Amino acid sequence: MKRIAILSDIHSNLEALQAVAKNLDVDKVIVLGDSLGYGANPNEVLEWIKDRNCTIIKGNHEEATITGNTGWFNSMAARAILWTRQVLTSANVEFLSSLEEKKLIELDGVRICLVHGSPNDPLYEYVYEETHSHFFDYYLQKEDANIIALGHTHVPFLWSSKNGVILNPGSVGQPRDGDERASFAILTVEDGVPMVEHRRVGYNIDAAANKIRSAGLPAMLAERLYDGR
Ligand SMILES: [Mn+2]
């Protein structure tokens, strides 16, 4: 039996990541992009990811951090990207540049496709179950995968058909489904059969929010953490 933690959209929120990491009893950690942007601890989050030897892909915030092109972002997100570019160590910039946009991994015969957005548009397309579920069987066949794990919307879901499973673990560092607790998923594979369980953990929002304010990042980025929006 293998147990895998699937995390996404950590967004430089070290307090949320530490709460998730506590008692995390898994063989592997997968990170679906947007590890930075919005929050105040991009380097510390990337160090954790490297220390845990996570399987990680690139999100749109990594892409903007590398290129400096914030054309896709609202003004708050763009300010956070520019701030992140100023504080990021050169080793971490190099690490971000090495990341792929899509990865297919195999675990006990189960093929898992990892993307931040969608399989067709890995960095930018927002996939909500409500609007995209009619594409899901097509995604699974096209990627030749049993599971597709994606993030980007910060809204968790789990969908399945006879062809496989599509899941979004939600966001560790900036949930947007109205629940302010950090969101992630645990995938268990036993005898080639996958099982997915979503989890929520509370964390010290005051500490994360205070760091965002002290860093001079937009105050709204601190306030929204309390609402999970
Ligand atoms: Mn994100």
C-alpha cells in the first residue's frame, strides 16, 4: 500500500504548510504548482518542498515569477509576484526554472497525470467540476491516465467514472471555498485501486496574515485568509 499527500496552491503560506505537514504519514508528497505568490514565505516553502523531495510541477505563479510577466494577474497578485521576485534566492529561481508543466507518474500500476490548470492548458485554464465535468472522460483517455490531479481554482472536488478519477485537493495556503482551513488530499493505492480522501486542517492565520502585512504586501491578501475566499 502506498500513501501519497497531494498539495496545491501553497502560495508562500508557511503556517498553513506546517499545519498540513504535521503528522503527515505518507510515502510521497506531490505539489501541483503555485507554491508561491500572495504570501510572505516563498523561500521557506520552497526549502520545505526540496527537503521533502516532493514531486512538483509549475503553476502560473511560478511562470510569472520566472518571467516577470504579470499580464495575466490582477494588481494584488501582480504586486505579490514582483515582491516575490525581489526576495527569492537565486538557487530558488533556478529550481523554479527546472519545473515541468505536466508530469505523468506511475504508482503501483496507477497512472497519475499532474497539472496545475488543465491537461490542455496546464498553466492557465481553470477547471471546475460544475463547468468542465463533461470533458473529464476525454481528459483521462487523452492523457492515458487513471487519475488526473489538478489545482489552480483553490476549490476541492473529487469526480470519478469507469475511466478514472479527477481531483482537485483544494488550496493549502489560500482556500476559496468558504472554509478557511488548509485543504489537501491523501491518495491511497492498494492492489492497484486508488482511494482519495480530502482533508482540512486549521492553522495560525494571524501569524500568516501579520507577515503579509509586515512585508508590505496588499492587506487584502491577509484579510481573505480569514474568510477562505
Ligand atoms: Mn493559485
